Amino acid sequence: MSENNNTCAEQGRSIPNHWQWLKLGETCEIVSGNTPKGLENISNQGFFQFYKVSDMNLVGNEINMNVSNLKLTTDEIKKLKIKIFPKGTVIFPKRGGAILTNKKRLLSQNASFDLNLMGIIPSNKVSSSFLYYWFQKLDLSKIYDGSNVPQINNKNVAPLSLPVPPLPEQQLIVSRIEELLSDLENGKQQLLTAQQQLKVYRQSLLKWAFEGKLTNKDVKDGELPKGWKWVTLGDVCKKIGDIDHKMPKQLSTGYPYVSTKDFTDNLKISFDNAKYISEEDYLNLARKIRPERGDIIFPRYGTIGKNILVDFDKEFLVSYSCAVVKPNQNLVLSKYVYLYTLSPKITEEIRKYTVETTQANVGIASIKSFVFPFPPLSEQQLIVDELESKLTVCDKIEETISQSLLQAESLRQSILKKAFSGELVKNHVNPKIK
């Protein structure tokens, strides 16, 4: 069996006969950046870019790195003995959690970078764009060393096998990749725009609902419908409070003790990774307040506005970082109160009462003072029904958009997979073959 076939078997897939497998360490130069002493004292007035991992976010989804927060002069490059890497070098994070972001960029000009970045300089056998797109297919999170602090070293990337066609074919493949990915990116941007428009529409629905405009078509701006009145949230609730500010001892079993980290993106509570506390601590803390079906959990720190409606029966406690809002069922529907807490009007109230310290927070007294549009119970039900109907449609559209975005990413990987197995330009004839 030939060396080429052996390598193909190692890769688990075939390539065209006129391609060859080359080890990355043998056909490219693998380099690491450096962070020289004195870098913090530079003038930042030069034209030479010095990149850090954080700079990779400055270019969004662009391929080329061309902006940085550090710029050196020619004299500073000489004084600090800065390593200069050529245009066309592929760079990516080599240390820490940044590896898991899987970001790769291409130097658009001669530049330098710090020790948290690694670079691959292509040889004359490989075009820089071809190498870049091959790296785009590579999942760096699968090759790093270390458990506590992930790190990629030369030994992790040097043995990787790169499928290498002749240079003219590389250029053809890159051209085809860019054509297909451009179309895909345009479609993705349309989906993201639709997703953002859906968020705006949701907020508009909630705004109209609590101005009375969903159920009263002739309401004027700034006025409540007839039969409505402004009260406070405290006026329509039996109780609004939190548990004692005491951190109970954590156990492996017992009563769940949840915090905002256990709140999901779709505004539910996940008990999968919740802390547990003893029965004694549960009973002591629950004497002040405990969540029950129909209550609203209102985060007071950090993730303010990510509210949860308790629509289940379970004995648990929520951290003092959240308030428990208990609507008075004789006056208001829990769902009406809950939906109101997601509305733009509540966002205004939160902004009004937020205390900015080391972490934004809203006090219990402030929550009780939030203004509340108070219609009759019968109209509350109409509003809830109308909102739930329209928001359900929004949820279905959102789900479709999310699935389409996932499919777009799968298609992107499929394009790259085909590109580096020779399937993207199947009809290309090797100029050496007659």
C-alpha cells in the first residue's frame, strides 16, 4: 500500500489521486507569538499591528485580521525585538477558554501577535486562503492539551495531515468555497435580521397589551382604557419578598436551592444542576417566603428581567438574588402579572429603580413600587389569551429560524468537507494528466 493510501486511511476518507497528504509540520511553519516586556509603554501611534486574542472580535465574521488595539512604530519594533510574521499567516488562540471559540483569522499584512496566539505560515506548496479554509473545518477544541487550562502546542498541530492539490486547483477550490459561503452568509444574515425583527415585534405586542391597545382599538396614546387604573405591583400582590441573606450549606441531596444560573433561555427552571440544602435549612428559610404555583420569580441582580412563572408544584427555594412575587388571585391573574413583568414598561421601571454598585440590583421596596396597569379580571383574561396566541406564533417562527441557522452551519461544514476531499470541483482535470 502506498504512503498516500496509508495517510488516506488515517484520515478516514479518500482524496483525488493527484492530491497528496502532507504533515502540517513538514509543509508549513508553526510559530507562537510573544509578549515582550515594555509593550505596555508603547506610544500606540504606529502603523504596525500587534494582535491579542481579544482583537479577533474586532473584525466580526471577517476572515482577515486588519485592526488591533495596539499599534507600534518601526523604532518600537526594533527596541522591543518584536517578531514579525508575514501576510497570509493563519492565526488562532492557543491558550485558555478562547480555544473553545474556535476562531481563526488570516493576517492581511505583516504583523505580530502575543503569546496566547499561534500562527501557521504556509509554504510555497500551499496558498494562505486554502490553508485558512482547511483550518476553518478543523475543530481546535478536539486537539488541545490540559484539563484545567486548555493549551495547543506545536506537537498538537504538527502531525495533522493536510490534503494538498496543485496550486491552480487550490485557487479554484478557494474561489468556489468563497462563492458558496458568500451565498450562505447572505441567507444567514437575512435569518438574523428576521430574528431581530421578531424580538422587536414581541416587545411591541407586550407594550400594546399593557396600554390596552390589544383589546381596545380606540385607546389614545398616554391614556388607559375606561375601567383601567394605575396602581403599584405591591397593591395587587399578597407578598413580594426574598429569603434571608444567608447562604445555606450545600448537600448532595435534599431540597433544591436554585439561582439565576438555573434559569434557561426559554424562561424555565432547570433543576439538573441545582444546589441542594437540608430540610432544616429549607424550613428555616421558607418561613419568610417560598415559591409556589402561580408565583413569579424576579431576579434582582445581574440578569434582571429574566423572570420565571412557577407553573408547577414542587418544594424548592430560590436564592435571595431573586424576589418572589405572589399575585393576589382575587385581584389579578398570575399570567397577566407575569407577562407584564416581561414588558417594556417594566424595563422602564427597572431602569428607574436600579441601584448601580458593583452589580446592578433592584430592591424589594422598589419592586413593590413598580407601576401596574390594572384592568378588570375579565379583560385581564382577554389580554392573556390574545398575547399567548400571538406569542405562540412568534415562538414557532423563532424555532423555524433557529433550525434554519443550525442547518446553515451544517451546510457550511458540508461545503468545507467536500472542498478538502476534492468533491467541490469534481470536474476539474489535473493539468499534469493527459
